[in-house]
Amino acid sequence: MTDNKVIPMIYDAVFKSVLQDKESEGYLIDIISNITGIKKEYMKGNIVFKNSELPKEENKEKGKTTDLIIELKENVINLEMNKNYYEGLYDKNDGYLDKIKDGIITRGGNYPRRRKIIQINFDNFKVFDERIIIKFVMMDEERGLKRSKYVYGSDVEIYHVNLKKVREMYYNNSKLSEFEKELLLMTIDDEKVLNDISKGNKEMEQVVKKISKISKEEEMQGIYDIEERQEFIQNRIREYAREEGYDKGYEEGIEKGIEKGIEKGKLNEKKEVAKKLLKQKIDVDIISKTTGLTKEEIKNISHMN
């Protein structure tokens, strides 16, 4: 990593570390308020971070980890950083919502069913249109009636924030609002640019300091390297699957990445992928996490080559 380069907030570990830092509370409050309309005064001193690990429903199911869960009086807010788009991404995020809605949080107790649940997706890509913020709610298609206006219950609000649009505006020299600059901070990997963007805004300057500090930590650099390597491997696996014409179920398994392994792939197909990765001299631990094969199975494959 060069002197000016930092690890941006589009990486989960940095995203979590920055937003959970006490010094970043003002920035976090600004972000949430501008997206949801929740008053800043309502949030100050009332934000409680919950454990983001969601429990397993069955023994076979792997533990699922969301990005950030915030408890805020009558609200539960799930913040998700989506670095890359892939098929099944939003199914995964919706799965988190279902678990939160059911009040299944491993630590910190159950949430009352009548609390409003809000999910904010920070998308580092364009999925919908050119708007920076898009809000989705349960609605009657025929008359456009929002259910939450008539029924006091546990309806979910889902927001999608188009980080790519903000980044494009910046590089096209468009004038950005303070809020748009706050969003832009999440995507930039150059410390000098971050300092220029945040200059004069104490909340943003604090966030930039935190990003810079994190980026210099050896442990965080290791996580960054692992994420980059895993992303490279997953892209290679996708290419391989398409070349070989594997069925849709297998490709869906690939798209789940490291979290779900390649559960829908057949054993012989997993072994073929492992062979490819072994030839590229990829570490056995990473191959195991990626394919779902045991280290012993992978070692047996290496002896056969």
C-alpha cells in the first residue's frame, strides 16, 4: 500500500470500525438523519450498537454476520455496506432483516415486535436509477397506500444509497452538499483526497483520521489483503464455472462466496475448482473456505496431481 493510499469504508472491517468509534458519532448521526429523516436530537446519546452476529437456526447453518445493527429507542437500524453486486446479495440482506424482525439476536436480548426496523444499504454500484437515496416500503400497488400509515406493526423500511453516483458527481466536478461529501468519504482510498473533501468539517475530519489510523494497523492490512485475495479467487471461480457451463444452482452457490461456500455445487465440481486453485498456488485454508472442501480432501487432490 502506497503512502497516500488508505483502506476505504467500502470494506466491511473499516466500515464497522469507523462508525462504531465514539468520535464518529456526529458523522453517523448526520448520515442516518439525512437518509431516514430521523431527527438528530432524537439520536444524540441514544445510539446503542448491538452484536451483529445473528444466530444459527439449525446446526448445519453457518452463523450470519450483518455489518452494523443499531438500537435507537423505537427503531432498530441495520447498516449494510455492499461493496460489490452479485446475484443473491439482496436475498442475503433480506435474510438478515427476517432474523432481526423475529427478535433473534445472540447477545443483547430480544427486540419488541412493534419496533420499526430500518435497513440502510450503502451500494458501491448502481442498481436502480440515478437517485442517491431510494426508499422502499410495503405499499398497495393499485392506490399507492403505504401500509405503515394504517397499521401499527413491524413493517420494514429499506433504503438504498447509491455511492457510485456520488463518486461520479465528484469526478465530474459537480458541487456536492455536505451530506454528499459524507457519503463520498466512504468510497475514497486516497488520504490526500479525503483531507481535501473533509477540510473545514470537524465531523468528517475525525472520520478521515480514523480511516487513516485503521489503514496503518498491521491487523487491518492483513484483513484487507485477505478480502482482496478472496475477491480475486471468487471472480476466478465464477469465470471457471461459466467456461464449464455448470448449472444455475452451482453458479448461485458460487455467488454466495466465502460465507456459504459452494454448497450447491456437486462434489466433483468442487474438486475441479480446487485443482484449478492449487495450480495457482492458492493457500489451502483459503481453498477450503471457498469450496467447502476439508483440508484433508484438498491435500488428497494435490497428491493426485
